[in-house]
Amino acid sequence: MNPAERAQIGKTRLAVTRLGLGTAPLGGLFEAVDEARAYAVGERAFNAGIRSFDTAPLYGYGTAERRVGHILRQHPRRDVVLASKVGRLLRAGAPPDETQYYHGEPFYKDTPPLNPVFDFSYDGVMRSLEESLDRLGLDRIDMLHIHDPDAHFEEALAGAYRALDRLRSEGTIGAVGAGMNQAEMLVRFAHDANFDCFLLAGRYTLLDQVGLVELLPLCATKNISVVIGGVYNSGILANPHPGATYNYIPADAAVLRKAQRLEAVCARHEVPLKAAALQFPLGHPAVASVLIGCRSVAEIDENLRMFRHDIPRALWDELRTEHLIPEDAPVPGEQPKQ
């Protein structure tokens, strides 16, 4: 696969590269990353033809947005599709968000003295955009996603979506989206409002195809483009060993066994598990792009090799035979069923 190939986002004028850079790791997800290394990752991605960058205020509590802005200011802005998110404002003095901790340890390391505060109101979105642009040092964000409104559907629809719809109609942004770790609420958004795209994290992967049940067919019908994040399911599909993480916390035994079965099938076909995990989502016609989250140049280079790795049809056939992926899951290189 060609990482620089472009795919249109819905009915918009935006076209993302098939491989995009997710920047949570550059914000210190799981481990701190110094600025020089973060900038080197961004430069390597850009030089490899990646022109889609995904960030959010939550990632490192502003750190990722500042670093992405620095990276993109070194290059022609017209070449890049930049996505960020709304729904969390960063505030000094706010209490810690307990969802961003596991056993007392924060997911993001070395963050500034701020805490995220949920705000899916109309005014909150307008403030969020202004503050994101200030951190980025840029004058435009192309795609804005409503970020993880799991317990805030009504407010997100009445407030955040209304603000994003206005920004789109004014030409301030090019696409309206929602980014979540679940498929079910994205289905509700697709039915109730006019979205251009969704960012679905971890729910359409080699390990978890819940997005195939309703969301992806609906998006294909409605011409809503889907960007897939979390292709390695927080790490377990990168290296399915005891202690590997799934959904940001240690995987249970059943999940680990399934990941190891996937790895064994890949090994029989001399295909790295990472390559199959990275390429699999792009078999679905609704999927425009997949995101990789890297914290070093070596990780970027490895992901590029995995993305370009040739995968025989026989691998996908065996995964179906072993009931590791659904029979109706479309795979790369396969002609769509009529």
C-alpha cells in the first residue's frame, strides 16, 4: 500500500493520505517524549508523504497540539489535512480527570499544570477552537471531531454539533466529525445529524470488528468517511505478550489468546502481525485512512514498512476460516461484493 495515496473525506474537498499520524504519543501517552524527538517524528512522517495529522487538546494537555503546530509551520500548510477535537477545555485549577488515570498513574506523562474539563456546549466549542489555534500557532484546522462524548450525547448534538455545523457553513473548517472508542454512539450521530467523517478508535481492527456490525455499512451508505485509530488496540497487536495493553490497560487472558492466534496465522504466511493489523481496516470502502501513533523515528520507519508489506490473499482467507475475522469483513485487494 502507498501511504501517500489520497482518499476524499465524504462530500468535502478534503483528501487525506491513506496513512496518517496520530499524535497522542507525541503528547506523552504512556511515556514522556522530549521535543526534539517529537519534532523528528513529525519531520520523518512528512518526508515519507504523510499529509494527515490528528491531534487533540487532551493529548498531553495541549502538548501535542503545540508540537504539531511547530512541525506543520515548517511546511506548506495547503499540503496538509489537520484534524483536532472539541469537548474538553484545558483549565488550571480544575480537578484531575479520573478517567485519565489507571491505578493512580496518569496516561499522559510530563504534562503542563492543566486539567481537561468536559464541555460540549456551543460556546465551549468556540472557545476550544480558539485555544487550539493559539496552541498550534496556525490559522486553520481542517477537520474537527467531537471528542468522546460518551455520557454527553444530547449536549454534544445540541451544542457541539451546532457550533461545528456553523463553522463548516462559514468555511472556517472543512469537515465535521466525531471521534470515539465506541461505534454505537457514532451510529446515533450518523442518523441524527450531517457528519462528514468519524474517527473510530479500536473498534475496527483485526482483534475487534464491532464497527462492521452497523456503523461501517451505514457510513458507506451515507458517504461518511471513517478514519481508523488504535489499529494495534493500544499495543497488543504490536506485540501480544503477557502484560500487553488493550484499551489502554493490561489485556485479559481471552483477548491475549486471540491476539496470539492472529499472530500465529500471520507467521504461517510470513507476514508480520503489525502489517496485517495496519492494512486490514482499509479493505472496507468506508475507511479513508488509518492512523499510526509513533514516538520515535524508528517506529515511523517500521510502520511505513508494515504499511507497504505485501500480504497474500491466503492470509485473509485463513483468518476467515479460523473465525478470527468475520466472513463478510472486506479485506484489502478484494473486489467489493455486489
